[in-house]
Amino acid sequence: MTEEDPGLLEQGTLTVHRKGQPSSSELFTMRLLGPEHFAAVAWVQEALMAALHNPELYYPNPPDLLRLCLGERGLTIGTFVDDRLIGFRSILYPGAREDNLGRDIGLAGDELDQVAHLERTVVLPPYRGNRLQIRMTGHAIRLGIATRDVRHLFSTVAPANVASMADKFTIGMLIVRTKEKYLHYTRHLFYQDLRTPLGITANTSRAVELGDLATQRQLVEVEGLVGYGLSGADEQIRVLFAQPTRQLNWRHTNKSF
């Protein structure tokens, strides 16, 4: 943020790829959004859904949740080109809500007030490849920690959504559960303890093909491993798992969430 423009987080040039046209460069700004941006955020989410080949990759936030993330219960970062929103990243502070992801690892009581959800990230297709997702996530986490007592960071990602998984691994989050969420879609639950970071144990790594969800679920839910990265490219992508440096509460209590 600058003194001249308190809402400005970043500005620069993007490489734009429109179908049937040569690549071009466009100027962008990245800003903190507010309730007045609801219509633009909803439009970008709808545009993404219309462009998806596989709707299971993205479960849209309902309007009431979009509004919460733009208000006092959340934080949303937006990227603009020519004053038009082309992407956003939102955070929700769920508090005592039933859908607080902290419940999935056994958090309870006051611990739930220290939870933040990395909610939806959307970047319109022509603007992908500029690391906007990772850049908006970085600003969102930095501002979220600065304005709230956040200790527990969570996010859910479709197992086939490589870009979103890479985004979470880049900021040090780990897969700690693999389970059904959102109308029975399978999701990886990503987590990190911002106060006492959860790490991995050396020499315990296992690599699993991206599409082998049964083995991934076995490693996480039964054997207690966590996912920590990706390897390979194209059709040879693998998800990397290892023993965590400590076990999470839900494994100690044998609770099923």
C-alpha cells in the first residue's frame, strides 16, 4: 500500500493470451476490495464457471459468502486491468460457523476464532501464467495476519487442480486430510500452523500419481502422511507425501469429521 493510494498493493505488466491472437502486454493493479466490489467479484466467478471444462475443479462461493469475504468477516484482493476486475483471492474468518475447516482436524472452542480460510482464487483464462494466484495469495495472507489473530490457515483444493495445489505448496501449506466436501466432491484439505509450523520428516517421502486418489487418501487418512509438493510435468505429475513432524489432533482423538 502507498500513501498516495492506500488500497494499491501492486502494479505492473501482464502477458495476455487470447485465443487466436498474438500475446500482448497490459498494465494491471492489485488492490484490497470492499463490499462495493460485490457485483464485479460475482461476475468474475460466473465467467470462470462458464469457461470450465470440468466443473468439479471449482465449487463456487454462494453470494452470501462472497459478501462476507468482502466485509468484516473476511478479506479479498483483486487484480484489475483497465479498471476491470480480472481475478480475485478471498479469505474468510469463519469463527463459530459449522463449516469452519478447523473442525476437520479437531480444533474447538477459542481455537476456531484463530482460523482463516483461504477461500476462492479466480483468474480469468487470458491472464493466467502470470503467477497472479500466488501473488494475490501472498498479499492476502500478509494482510490477514496483520489485521487478525490468525494461527490456523486452511484451504480445500480439488485433487486434479494442479495450479491451486502448487499455490498452496508454495506458501508452505500441507495436505492433512482427503475427504468429501461440498456436495460430496472429494477435496484435499490444506493446512498450516502459522505459530508452530508443521513440517515433514526427512527420508520418509512417497510419490503418488496425480490421478491415484485412492492411494493418496490411504496415505493421508490411514497412514498419517501429509502431502507437501508436486513433481514431474504434464501427464507425469506426482504428489509428494511424507511423515509430518507431529500428528494433528484429529488423529490423536480418532474423531471422524
